[in-house]
Amino acid sequence: MLLVAIIAYLVLTVLIGYWASRRVRTSGDFMLAGRSLPILLSSSALFATWFGSETVFGASSRFLDGGLYAVIEDPFGAALCLVLFGLFFARKLYNMNLLTLGDYFAVRYGRKTELMASLFLAPPYVGYIAAQLVAMGLILNVVTGIPVWQGTVLSALVVTFYTYIGGMWAISITDFVQSIIIILGLVVLAIVLSQQAGGVINILTEVHTENFRFLPRAEWREVTTYLAAWSVLGLGSIPSQDVFQRSMSSGSANTAVRSCYYAAILYLTVAMLPLFISLCTKHLYPLQIQGDTQLTLPRMVLDHTHLIVQIMFFGSLLSAIMSTTSSAILAPAAIFSKNLIQPLLARELSDRQMLLMTRASVLLFSVVATVMACLRSNIYELVGESSILSLISLFAALVFGLYWKRANGTGAILSMVTGTLTWIFFQWIFTIDVPSLVPATLVSIFFLVTGSLLTDQDVQERSK
């Protein structure tokens, strides 16, 4: 019966995506839903940006091992990203009337910087998509017993299909439906388990106080690591196409800003539920947390709850992961077609040709991510790596480009290249006591500022 319900849900999702595809007539409809989403659709789309495998599987697993301190990156860093994007970026970017984030680098810095930025924008999504596909493969493995790689491939086919036909319109409408299912499913499970465990107070009193520690100790290495954890998603996801496209799909600049705040509140609130559910699991079924803790929640639900609860939980899981995966596939596809392929062609593409190319890019990134998902299985690491690459390469160029007039293309390119090379050096060649993203981000900022100042002086001297 559970398998039948899951199949029915997948079919329903595809049908909703197909219905939404009727609104797609231009590349703008496909990439940004025609910039017409109301506050409900826009907020639910932003809420679903990261509420996927890393929140339900990865964060709950980390929380069981290390408490709140181990999940600073997600959900807290993710919520911070939405707040910062609403405060400092949404209105400015919306008023520029851009189709992709790559367009920003073209308008602000020029064509060369657009190409370089797009090379850093698109590839990191492969790991992020792979993380979501791994999660869906794990779900199908737990429920049906099929190998994880087969479940991964099947999941990729479903999500790719409705993303391919409906683009951002399909994503936004399915996100709204899926957000409702996510919240209902997790709330019901949390209530059922807390009642079985004797109430919320009874569960929380058994938790060691160290698991509720939220702030670092007064040691510079720990403080640095703590700030780095906030920065991975909190800053690293600001220069990302999926946050950009969900926000820019709003019907107005005010809607774009407000939806960021609403989504941040909703995300942080709902993301606490998997953490609480993991505590209930540890209290009720301590043997369940042995082995791969990424599978703790689904196995517990399958072994110890009623069929209705199982259907609601796995429905909410699939909803969370599918909504995240679909936009993660569309994001690099839009960048690849609009900001990499289009500038390299000898002629301008028509809107219809651009739409076809973007859809072809959806297939390309889906295939590559599916292959990676079959080779790697750590969800939290796959997600973290994708955000780190955006932070060390693009964050400085985006922020200084918006708020510092003297930033230029040379400084932006230097920032992207040196930040990435520094990260590679400290990550793989010469390890240090602090996360490698810290020196990489500082180097990226340094070279953007100095590169812009030096080349700006050269231009001024030549103009005299």
C-alpha cells in the first residue's frame, strides 16, 4: 500500500508539472515563470530551495552525532542566506530585470567576466543535484528494497521530466503543493512520536546540555570554524542561480523581498521538526540509530509507525527532495544555455531556440548528476561542497559589484580564479587548522579590491 501511495504521488507530481507547462511560451516563462509569481508561490518556492535531503537526512544525522553545534551550516546558515538576500540583494537585482545571475556579471563587468562567472556558477550544481537524487534513491531502497542506484535513476527520470516540460512554472506550482505536504507530514510524525515518548518535555530533559550548545568556545580555531559553518550556505548560496531565479520569479520587487523573509522564518521553523523527530527516535528506538544515520528516520517510520503516518512522512520526504532537485536542475541549465553557449555562438538565438537549448541543458545536467549520485552517497558533504565553490569564487564579485562602484571585470576575474586556487591549495595540498574556505574567501576579496584599484589607476593614467 505504501509503494502504491508513493507511485500515485509521483504520478500526481508529473501531472501537475504537465499542467503547469501550458504556461510556458517563452524562455522567460521557462526560467523565471514570467516574473509573475504571487507572494504564496514565491515564498513556498524559496522555502523549498534547500528543504531537501540535507535538511531531513543530513542535518538530522549530524544533529544526533553533535547536537545543534553540528548543524549550524543547515538549517541556520540557510535561513541566514534568505534573510541577507532579502535585505541586500533581492530589490537591486530584481530592478535590473535580469534573466539569469550570469546576466548580472555581463551587465556589471562585461562579456569576459560573464563567461568566467558562468563557469563557476553552473558546475557546482552537479554535486547538489546528486545529493538530492541519492536521497530519493535511499527512500526507494528502504521502501521497496531495490538497489539505491536504481532508485536514483528512477527518481532522476521523474524530476527531469516535469522540469523539462514546465521549467520554473512547474517548479513553483509543485513547490506550493509540496510545501503543504512537507509541513503536514512532519508535524503529524512529530506529534505521534512525542506522544509515544511521553511529551516534548520528557524528550528534551533526556538530552545532554552539550547537545544544545549553539555558540563556540573562546578559542580562535573554533570561532573560525564556527563562522565558516555559517558562511557555507549563509554567504555561499547568495551568488547562486537557484536562489536568484526563485526570488526573481516574483511578481514585484516588494514581493521578492518579502518572500525571502517569509521563507526564512518558515524554513527555520519547519527544519526544527526533523531534528526533534530524530530525538524522539533516539528516545524510543535507540537501536535504530546504529549504522548509517542518514537512514535513521525512514527506517524508524517504516518499522514502528502506522501506514497513514508512513504515507504522510514519505510523501513529505519526496516532496521536499523533488522540489529542491527540480530547481537545482533548472538553475545550471539556464546559466549554461544563456551565459555560456549563447555568447559563444556566432549569431543571436531566437527566443524559441533559447527555450529549446535550455531544455536540452536540463537533460545534460540531469544525466551528469545522476552518474555522480551513483558514485557518491554522503548527502551533507555533497551539498556543502557545492556551496563552498560559490562562496570562494563569486561572493566577492557579486557583493562588491553591487555596492562598490570601482569594482571592475579584471578584479572580478582575479577574485574568482585566486579564490578557487587558494581553496584547492589548502584543501588538497597544504592543510591547515581552519577550514580552507576561510583563506580562500579572504584571498578572493583581497584580489577583487586590489585588482580593481590597480587596473582602475591604469585606465585613469591612460586617459590623461
